Amino acid sequence: MEIDKTSASAWNNSAPSLRAAYQDKIVAVLKEFQEAEQVDEDGFTKAQRDFLAKEAAENENNEPYEWWNDEEMIADLDRRSADLRSGKNSGISLEESKSQLMSRFENI
């Protein structure tokens, strides 16, 4: 990491307590970056694995979700499909959908 002369001078002339506070913040950020880079064979960090394990432990049945057996989901899909067929909902075209998605990525 490069620092310009003005920043280096300001750093050297700042109070030791201020430098210590910033040093602690810098160390915390570097540690966070280091932890974020440590991923397992599936690309998950330890925090992500811990979250998934917690979620799995809270899920009583531990069975995979089968949306096609979910009556509420099927009813919602049927309603949406009927709205599209009747013209109540005109939907969006593939081009419009693509344009919306691309505009979201331009801002990243």
C-alpha cells in the first residue's frame, strides 16, 4: 500500500492515541479481509458455514424443500399464471427483464 507524503506527514504529526486507534481499526479490517479470503472447498467462509449449520440445526425436519409439494406455492403460481393468461398482468418481456438486470450490475 502506498501513502503520499502529505498523508505520511499528517500521520507522523498526529497524537499517539489517535495513531493507536487507527492502527487498531486497520488491523481489524485486515483481519476481516484475511478471514473473508479463507474459504473451504465449496467456496464458503467459516462464518457462512456456521450460519448454515445454525440454520440446519433450527430446521426441525432437515428435509429438502420441495416447492412442487407446497400447496401455497402452487396456488400462488397458478394465480400468477392465470393473471398472465387473462391479461390482468402483462408481465415483462425478456428484453425488459435483461435491461433491468444489466442496469443493476452497472451500479456495482
